Amino acid sequence: MKKTAWKAFIDYEKEEDWLNSMSAKGLAFTDYFFFRYVFEDSRPGEYIYRIELLDNPPRHAESRRYLGFMAENGVEHVASWARWVYFRKRATDGSFDIYSDIDSRITHYKRILTLWLPLICVDLMLGLINFSNGVDSLFGNGNYGVYNLVIGVVLIALAAIIFFSWNSFRLKIRRLRQEKTLRE
């Protein structure tokens, strides 16, 4: 039987944990599209899930080669959204980690930082513009002042939420670099 869940995540690691907890409950993740997760019944803990942000979209030749490499190693590409890909591997095949060393983790976190930073800037800029227009409209006898204020506040809040996630990845990179220095 299929089950659909609607959920929003900013932190892919929390999303990954949630997918694995659903797997532990006997729900195998099968599809994703814009906050909509589709599951079907399976044996509890049958799959281990991992999420990765690729350098290029999944249809790009380099990404297709990488997805083929993963498939050759028993990893199934379950779903994609933009450059995010969802993988799973049968738990009976052993542990499943995409990043085997500190450098690969740092590289992945940097990709995420590069993705989020322009979004933070655009959200903040549009939020400030809307907020400013809202204030001008309210005092200048405009028609849409309240709407602009609300949209501005929502966009600024969204920029702040994404910024805190962005900053957490920046701090993870710092900790990984310190760990790498200690190991060397």
C-alpha cells in the first residue's frame, strides 16, 4: 500500500534521518516531488537512504556516469529534485556511506553553501524591497501596503531560516577541517 507524506526540510541530514526512520517502520521511500514523499510497505529497516547534492543536474553526462557507478555498486537512485538525488541500498548489503573521507564531506558541504547563498541573498533582497514598498504604500496611501509588508516579512524570515541552515553547514566545514588537522 502506498502512503504519501508532505514535509519540508532545509537540512538534508535531518531529511535523511527521517527517511531512515520511516524505513525502520516498514515504509520504503519511492518518490519525491516538492515536499511530497511517497512510500510503500516494505520490511522494517529494509533500506538505508542517503541524499546528495550533485555538481550537475541528474541528466548531465557527468551525473549519469556517477549514477551508473552507484548502480554498479548496488545503490539505487530512487528520486531526484533539481540537483538533489535520493539513494537507497539494501541494509542486508552492509553499511552505506557516500562520503568515505573528510575531504569529500567538506566538498559536499561547500556545494550546499554555494547553492544556498544566492537564495539567501535573493530572498533577503526581495523581502526588503517588499517591506519597503509596503511601508511606502501605507504612508503614501497605496493599495497594497499590507500585502507587501506581509510578503516582505515572510521572505525575510525565509532568508533567516535558510541562513541558519547555511551557517550550520559552514560550522560543520570548520569542525571537519579542525578534525582533519588533528589527524594529520
